[in-house]
Amino acid sequence: MVKEFACPCGSQQTYSNCCGLVHADIKAAKCPEQLMRARYCAYAKGNISFVLLSQKLAHSAPDEAEQSRAFAAQSEFISLRILNAPRAKQNSGQVEFMALIKQGQQLIQLHELSNFKRDQGVWYYSGGDAKFNELN
Ligand SMILES: [Zn+2]
């Protein structure tokens, strides 16, 4: 596979066969892990409208769009590692992941336990417990 076409979420699939499907239609995420990968990938690609859509059930700040856009613009999304993605219950699920992000020269490790809820058959991010560690 040509590296340029690999999905940023690290799945080893092409973007169009992976998170691209979810970005085109959020209903394509069949489980919390797929939505989580697609959120990471949306940040990596600067697709803020997908980020906002995917968290419509979460409490968000009035300037959420601006904050998300600034975070995406300042950050280089280096890698994503799913640590734990237990099989979801009917309408709720959790995913624990570690993401490596670079802001300027600063390498940051984001370790988060994310919560997901299913509303009318569609998975959404509903909030998370995030820890940011500066690595250098
Ligand atoms: Zn992907």
C-alpha cells in the first residue's frame, strides 16, 4: 500500500475504506472504536465539522468550534493506539486510547477514557477523561 493513502488512525486501511466512510456518513461507525478512530482522524485532517457532529451529545463550550479548530491547526497527529475497546453495551460504550501529538517542538501524549452513547442507532462521543503528558 502506498503510505500517503494510509488512514491517519493507523488501521492499515486506506482512508477511503476506513475513517473516510464514517466522515462521509456518521452512521457508518458501527461501534465506539470506529467513531473514536474517525474523531482522531477528523482532527488530523482538520475536519472540524465532523468533530462537532460526533460530539453533539457532549457538553460543549460556546467557542467549541474555534477551540477545536485551533487545537487541530496547532497539532500534528502522530499516532493513535487503542488500549481498550470493550464490546459496547446496547447504547453506551467506552474506549481507552493513547494519542501522540506534536505542538511545535513539544511532544504530548494524550491518554483518554472516552465515553460514547448511541442515539437512534448512531454512535456519538459523549465526553471523556483526558490526561495530557508533555514528553520532552
Ligand atoms: Zn481510519
